[in-house]
Amino acid sequence: MVGALFAAVIPITFIKYGIRKGHWGDRHVGAKPARLVVMAVILLSVATGIVLMLVAGAPRTMVALIVSMLVTLAILAAITFAWKISVHQAVSAGACAMLVQTYGPWMALGFLLVVVVGWSRVELRDHTRNQVIAGTILGTIVAAAVFHLAR
């Protein structure tokens, strides 16, 4: 519950608040300055959640999942200073990579959904193919490596 609160509920609440206040146009937060603010708030929220999970003695696999998210997001934030890499792709691909590590190779079928997400990002003109490909590769590699080490 703590992981979900700090990694999902608080970030989406902050994004929705920003939309209502007119700070950004939609939940995708396409403008670089706003995107960086949102990423900083999410990084702080996720880091806080990790600390609370460790203090509360959360299962190691759950902590590893959230740590993987934090590291991936930090790298995405750094890249965002120069280029609009696809966060959607990195998150979906990273989630699939961790599912494969946890539940076995048949979970690789989840990457079919990653392809659909990537297609939608290009089709909606939110990203170029290269931004989608880079997000997929980064999310897969970083999440898999950090999750493996943190578990």
C-alpha cells in the first residue's frame, strides 16, 4: 500500500492538481519545464515511499520494484533535459522485464502490450519512433538490472 501510494497515487494527484490549476495541459505533461517539475515531485515521492517501506519492513521484492522505478525515473529525468524520451515506454517495458524476472519467461508476452503502447505514443504524435525505441530499451535494461540487484 505504501509503494502504491507514493509511486502512483501521490504522483497522479499532483499531476491532476497541476492540470486543474492550468500549470500543464494534460496528464502527459509534454512541455519540458513542466515535465521536469513533475518528475522532480515524483522522484521525491517515490524516494519517500522507499524509506517508509524499508522502515516498515516491506517485502524485499516490493522494495526492489519501487527502487527500480526510482532509478529509471531519475535517468529519464536527466535525459529529459536534452530530449523527450518516452516515459510511458520505459515504465511499461520495465514493468514487463520485472514480471519476467519474477514469474518466468512466459510473462514476456507482456511485451506485446509494450508494442501497443509504443504505437499509440507515435500515433498520437507525442513521441517519435526513436523516442519510443529509446524508452523501451532504457526501461527494459535499467529496470531489469536494478530489480535483479535490489532483490
